[in-house]
Amino acid sequence: MMTAMAQQADRPVIEVENLVTYYGRQKVLDDVSLSIAEGEIMVIMGGSGSGKSTLLRYLLGLHRPDNGVIRLFGRDINKLSGRDWMALRKKMGVAFQGGALFNSMTVGENVRMPLHEHTHLDENTMRIMSRMKLEVVNLAGFEHLMPSQLSGGMLKRAALARALVMDPSLLFFDEPSAGLDPVVAADLDKLILRIRDAMQVSIVVVTHELQSAFDIADRITVLDQGRILMVGSVDEVRNSDIPRVRNLLSRTSEEQIVNADEYLQRLTGSVD
Amino acid sequence: MQASGFRGFSERLGRQFATGVEDFGYGALLLAESLFWIVLGRWWQQPVRLQAMVKEMMEIGVLAIPVLSILAFANGAMMAMQGIYTLRDFGAESQVITGIATSVTREFGVLIAGIVVAGRSGSAIAARIGTMQMAQEIDALRVMGVAPVRYLVAPILVAMLVMMPTLTILSDSMAILGGGVVSMMELHISLGTYLERVLSVLEPGDIWQGMSKSLVFGVLLTLVATGNGFNATGGAEGLGRATTRSVVLCISAIVVADMIFTFFLIL
């Protein structure tokens, strides 16, 4: 399996070069470069505030990069016309952290929504297609429920079904295990692996859960304070001797180096 | 950084002004994009759905009919009572009919319709879009390749442009009827005579004035309500702020626009 993946890896699905982003005057991402191969599961890992959510938003094209280049399927996203973007988006599926299902629609309508908007299939075909995807995520029979009637794990699976309904070649999953109990989270991890094996799809997972990252990743990108600490296979990350990666793995709290002058300045609040 | 006195005041004023200009520009963009989708959506394979428009028309227009009828009727009746009371001193109480006919069709019919829609839909639309914004549903639309403005704003704009004139006609009629009922009792004339007098006084220009205002109100209500929804941040409290701000700004926008309009149409 892995060798097959490696052979396909010559054309990256996502390429990021020297991405630098700011939130106000604060630097959020600092010179981030990374590439994701076809059929690969790339886990972007980092603590809160590491910039992983920001990176995801840029990869999704929700923001346009000012500094640096992002290429999706080989195309610079800053140079895409509105129409090209729409075509490209049909090849991408996104499962958001809280599901982001439309609250005014049933689960089934949510899953059918991309089909409604982008295809001219008849209602019956769409119904069958959406049921197929709900089967994949083990939610068959729940299509008539409203999102508010679902549990956290079910919401994430329904969101996954909606992300898969257009048969994307690139799937994003934001924090699949956040807020779930370990058993449900492990189920979701298995589901992600199954989807990768069943469909020709590259998957980008953003998470802060170590176990989940080790279970599903082909490669892991470790982000810390807006910088990439390392990119490597599960074993490479596990055996890394970079101190901050080790801290993250062993869950030791990071000791910030205290600069006496800076500390005093922060306390007195003097403005530079 | 504590600026005090005049400096603090001028700084706040400047910031407010900048925010105002920003909001105005945002609204203009929202309008341009909505019109783009309404006109060219089909060609881009992103049509503004009839189903969505009908749903908005129901929410914005049809469901507002009961409240609007009562308010317009009451307003017409009050104008008649005040008018008759004031004009009685001059022995000219029958002139009240002219006053009601012109001021209702030019001014108050459309204003009441606007305020009712602002109160009902100005908050509801901002709350709905604000909730979607916070639950990442707007992001979900965008990454699905569905333009949020096309999907959420354009149907509302169409519904407003259809329903505001319709509601204005209803509002005009109910207010005139309200005035008629009071006139019947106080002036001892029949409703038929009253309506005859109203029709003889009214000119097409009066009706046109109200109608054209209703279209402007419709556009303003759409942009203010949806704009406040899209810019809502900060959880439940922020959502509350956004809806309040939406209603207040909707009503202010309508009243101020009405004054400017009247100024240019009459003078």
C-alpha cells in the first residue's frame, strides 16, 4: 500500500511555498512550505495557537495569501478566476470541526446539497447517492433527522458524508477527534483509513490529538508557533530529537525562556 | 495611550466615520454581487433559486400582512382624529381627507411597511446569517463552491423588491381605510363619499412617490440586515448585538433615506 502511494507521489496535490500570514500585526504563519502527494494522508499537528487552523483556512482558499504561493492541483490559487475556483472546489471536500451542517435542513438534504448545486441529476438519483455516502459513514437511516438531533460523533460523520458526496480527490478534515470520547474518535480514524483505501483521495487532517495522528498519518507536519518544526513519517516524528517535538509528544509543558527586560516591559505596559 | 478631551473626541469621531465609510462600501459590494448573481447567475451555473425567493417572500412579505394591516389601519385612524381635531378650529375638518390621502400614499404607508419589515425581518435575517457565520456554515458554503451572496442574499433582495411595493399598496389601502372609518363617524359622511374624495385628490405621482421609496427601502433593508449577519462575531452575545444593531440601523436607514428622498422629490 505504502509503496503504491509513494510511486504516485510525483505530482503533489497541494504545494505551499514560503507562506507568511498575519493577523493584524501578529505573525501567524512564518515561512511555511509543504507539499502533499496524491493518495496521501497528511496530518497537520500542533497545539492550540500553532497556526494549524489558519493554515487550513488558507489551503481551503478562504483567504488569499499575500506572501508565498499555494498551488492546488498544480494551479496557483492567486491566479484562479472565480469560475476556475468553482470548478476546483467540486474536487475538494471539507469536513469542518463542528460539522457546519446547515441547521435548517435534514441530514439527507445536507448531504444532497452539493449535488443540488452542482449537478443536474434527478431527485431520485441524488437520494440514492446521498444514502450511499451515509452508508459509508454508518449513518444509514438517519437522513430524516435534523442536525440538532445528532450526537457529536454523528455530526462529524454526517459532515464527512457531505464532504464525500461529490467524490472529491482532495479531502480536508478539521479536528476529527476533538470533543469525542476515545472509542468514537478511534472509530472515526478507522473510517478515514477506510475511505482512503476505497476512494482515490488525498486527505489532509488537522488535529492536536497525538494518538489519532499516529494511527492514520502517512506523513505528519508538526507546526509550532506558526513555523514547521518537522515533516516526516510517523516513525520519524516519534523518534525525533527536536526538543519542541519531544515536548509535544511527551506532553511536557513548554518552558518559555524568560527575558527579564521583556517581562518588565510587558508588566509596565510601556509602549514602544 | 489615554487620549483625553478634544483629541479623544476627534479620534472617536474619525474612527466612527471610517467605520461608516467601510460599512457603506461593504453594502455597495454586497449589492453589486447580488445583482451580478441575479442577472448572470444562470449563465455561471449558479442560478438564484425560485424556491428560495418564494420562501423569502413568504417570510418577509406574506407573514407580515396581519401586523402591517393593523398598524397601518391604526395609523390612518390616528391621522384622521388628529387632523379633524386640529382643523376643526378653522372649520376645515373636511380637508382632512386631502391630508390623509396624500400623506399616506407619499409618506406614511411606505414608512410603516418599511418599519414593520425592518422589525420582523431585519432581526431575523441578521440572526440567521449570523448563526450560520459562527457555525462555519458560511465557510462550508464557500468551500462547496456555492457563493454565499448568491445563496443567501440574492433571494432576499429579490423578495424585498417584490414584497416592499406590494406591502406598500396594502399599507396605503389600510391606512386610508382607517382614516375613512374615523371620518365616517366624525364627519358623518359615507365610506363611498370618502373614497370618492380620496380618489379625486390623488394623483399618479403620489402613488409613484411611495412606490419608488419602497424599492429603495427594500434594498437598504436587505443590505443592512445581511451585512450585519455576515459581520457578526463573538458568540451568543455578539449575535444579540448584531441583531439589535441590524434593527436599529434598518429603521434609521429607512427614516433618513425617506427624508432625503422627500427633500429631493418635493423641493
